Amino acid sequence: MIDLVDISKAYSIKGVRKTILDRLTFSFPRDKNVALLGPNGAGKSTLMRLIAGAEQPDNGRIIRHGRISWPLGFSGGFNGSMTGIENIRFVARVYGEDTEAIVDYVREFSELGKSLNLPIKTYSSGMKARLAFGMSMATKFDCYLIDEITAVGDEKFKKKSQAVFREKLPHSRIVMISHAMDQIREFCDCGLLLSPQGVWYFDQIEKLVDAYQQLMRRS
Amino acid sequence: MQAALTAQFRVIGALILRETRATFGTSQIGYLWAIITPAASTAVLVAIFSVAGRHPPFGPSLALFFALGTFTLEFFTKLGNSLMVVFEANKALLSYPPIKEPDVLFARATLIAATYALIMGIFFSCLTILDLAEPPAFPAAVMEAFAATGLLGLGYGATNAILITVFDSWRHIEKVLSRPLMFISGVFYVPSYMPPQVVAWIEWNPVLHCIEWMRSGYYSNYDSYVLHRGYLLTVAVCLIFFGLAGERLTRSRRTRS
């Protein structure tokens, strides 16, 4: 589904160079849901942005098959002066979806009601997150990239999101970043552990969680 | 290949609608103002010169002569300035993977070109209706001149966008460098009537050729010996090439969060 071939990524900000990924080659298993675990700053989100294509690797290639979502949980692409509906229509157009069908779905799902006709800058962060999540669920992808998404909203909304999410699982794969191990256990089959020492692949989710918890205890 | 092109046109279309909304605000009045402001500023300029009793440097109409020059120059300048900051203004959008940086560049350029086509169309129609000017003698040549100006502006704007990526102070230097354009592009005079020593210098300015091309298309007898279409197009193509190639080479530098 996604093949990473020899990719490297480093940032240098104000002369300080920080290597995030060093010549990583990895093929995401075709029919498995993959977790990305690691301490803060290990490069989980960067790897996800690379997979999405929102960022370019310094070296190497990323080969994608099928339609891959933007990193969900991200709501930075909203234009503050445009209304919720206008933002939804924009994303629907970009992905070539039927705009009105998507608007209806998001209206129903996000429960934002009349607020959808107001500019995004009037939204609370919770409202923005609901809109962002609704939008990504309305668009059909072969692979969903989820960056801590389920931390969004109140209990009721969380339940609703996870329910919608489970409906997607039979047809779509996911790549997930989360610090909640119960979520990782529920949704993922295998995963990568990212750490400053390197990247490891575990094909059993329990082994991954163990290794992650050990790593976190040590540090 | 075709699917990729369809997808790209779809993305550019979505971006144009978004830009329109973001640039001109919620109301239709917003877009109206975008058209009225440049037209009004040209009208004021013409009024001042008319009151000062100046004769048109060419043809019967002072308004027409200035309008051809100022609108062409403004179209170019607008592209140059507005495309310079297009990548930083749309940075957040790049998190949607189907949107690539050239898309936001083309979308903004298209919107500016459409706006200026409308402004010029309305302004010159009004002049004709008010009997202040004749309709263009060679409409096709006017359109070619407009397109050539658009290409030059696109190349210049894209190049500016790359230059500020690698050298942020360029945004200030560019302002200083482009200030004299108003005087060296032939807005107020006919370049062919200038002394050859002066022409030898100002003919290096590609914007001058845009205006000359525009006037040659509008007037039936504007015989410019200065106009060199090939030079203008060469500069435009080189700048576009530099801008797009530079965009690709500096993309990873800009996308870092």
C-alpha cells in the first residue's frame, strides 16, 4: 500500500541540525493497520506528513497505492474568514467529491448546526476538531492517517467518532499515532516504534506496546 | 496522465474559488471594489493631466493612452507582488496532499488575470461608449499583448517567490527596484519618439514591450520601432522556467513545519 524506500529527513533550524529519519526503508503491510509509537519528538508526525505527501523527504522515495487521506486531526488548513460550509466545499472540490453530499454528511455528523454558516475564526478548538474529523470521515480513502484524532470532543462525540471509524475498518486501512494504548490495541495489528536510537517494526501489537512501555520507562 | 491532469484542474478550480472568496470578502461588493479601485485611480490620473492641459502623446484620447499603459503595468506589478508571497500565504493548504505549490501559484495567477481582463474590458468599453476612444483596431493583438504580460508577470512573480525563499530580504529590494517601472516603461510617453540613446537603455525593460505591444494592437497606426515581441517572450519563458524549476528545487525547504 505504502512503500518507503531509503528515506531520510532532517531539519536544520538556526544552524542546529536534527536528523529525524535516516535511510528508512519499509513496506507497510497491505492488509494491516499500523501504529506509529514513540516518545515526543521522535518523528511520528513527520513520518505521517511524509506518508501523506504534505512534506518531502530529503532523500529517497515514497510510493503510494490507492487514495491516502491527509493527516487527520489536523485542522490547520481551514481559512478563518471562510465559513464552515465554504471550507467543507473547498476540500470536497479538491478531492473531486460531490460537494453537497459531503456538506450534508458533515452537517449531520459534526452537529455544528447553524455555526456552519459562521466564519471558522468564531469556532472553539473543539468545534474545529469536529468539523475536521467530520470532513475526513465524509471523504472515502483507502488509507486513513490518524494523528491523535480520537482525543477530540466530549465523551458522546468520541463514541460517535469511534463508531464511524469502525465502519470504515473493513474497507480501509489505517496508520495511527496515539498515546492511548487501549486505542492502539483496538485498532492496530502491528506497528513501528520510533526512537532516537532507530526505528523497529513489530508484527504483533502486544510486543510493540511492551517495547514502547519499556522505552518510556527507561527514559 | 489524463486522470492526473483532471485532478490538477480540479484542484486549481477549487483554489480559484477559495482565493476569490478570500481576496474579495463575503459580499459581491468586494469584487466590485476590486474592479472599481484601479479603474478609478486611472481615471483620476487622466483627469489631472486633462486639467493640466496636456495633449495626448499619441492618438486623440489622453484617457486611452494612459489607460493602456497604466493597466498593463498594474497587471504586471500585481502578478509580481501577489505571487511573491503566494507560498507563505497558502502554506497551511499544503497539508492537503493533492494540493501542490504550483497549483496555488497558477490559481492565484488565473484569478488576477481574470480580474484584470474584466477591469480592462469594462474600462475600455466605457471609454468607447462615452465616445472617448475607438474600439481596438486589432483585438487579437490586444489579447496577445495581455497574454504576454500575464506570462511575464507569472514568471516574475514565481521568480520572486523563489528568491524570497532563499533570501528573505528580496521582498524589500524588489520594491525599490520596481519603483522606477512607472517611468521606464513608457506609460507617459511614446518610446519611439525618445532619443535613440534613451531607447538603447529602456528597451531592456520587458514591461515596456508589454505596453508597446498593447498599444500596437489598440491603435491602427502605432508604428513602434522599439517593440520586440521575441525579446519579451524569451524573458517571460526564462523567468517561468526559473520560477518553476526553483520551486521544485526549494520545495522541501519551504514545506518544513
